[in-house]
Amino acid sequence: MNDTRKNRLEREALKIIVEAGEKGILQSDLWKKLEATSREGSRTALRLEKRGIVSRDKELFEGRWTYRLIAQKQPITIMAIAECPCFSCEQLDRCGEGGNPDPNRCEILTIWILGDKKKAEVEGLLDETKKQA
Ligand code: SF4
């Protein structure tokens, strides 16, 4: 496989894997979409895995072992940014690096970045900022 084809396959494979989202895509389905041979597809997936861009999780599918490819980083969506607690924080006007409050030390922002599981905790703390405003 020449470098041009190799690079094109990597780019297209990554696009398909990212678009598959958190559920990922079976390696065998990827080749079909790429119109590549299973050998080219395996090598492409291995290269992406070695670079830490995708994970390859072994999976039994219809009686055969294959791999599920999942992107290790998903692109940031507008929706994800829109949910940032700063947009509904009463202290946004006063908040700044080195100030008080400081986003580098903000518990609300930290909890939000750490994940959705703590959403209720964030909402409770945002209510507290309303009382302080
Ligand atoms: S206090 Fe926290 S949540 Fe509010 S604007 Fe600053 S960083 Fe964002």
C-alpha cells in the first residue's frame, strides 16, 4: 500500500470511527465502508491504535472474533459547550483568572468537566452562586 493510499485510508477510517460515537464500529464493517481489504483495514486500525487515537476491543460477533473500534477522543460539540455552567452562573461578570472567583479554582467548573454524573451537584452549587450575587 503506498503512502498516499495509507494516509487516505487512515483519515477516512478515523472519520468513520469518530462518527460512530461512543458505541464505535466493528472492524469488519469499517473495511466495507472504506472499500478496503481486511488486511488494509487491520493495518489501518492497528496504526490508529498505536497512536492512541482509537481503542480496539475484542468482540465475538456472529460466531467470529473481531474488534470494535472506538475513538478515544470525541470532537467537542456546540451542545456540549452550551451546557457549560459558566453561561448560567451569576458570577460570570466577576469571574476571571487570578480574581475571585477564579475559573482555575472553581469547584462548579471542575465538577462539570469531570462528568455528567455530578450534574445535580453542579446545579446545587449554581443555586448557591445566586444567593451570593
Ligand atoms: S465561578 Fe465558576 S461557574 Fe461561575 S463563571 Fe466562574 S468558572 Fe464559571
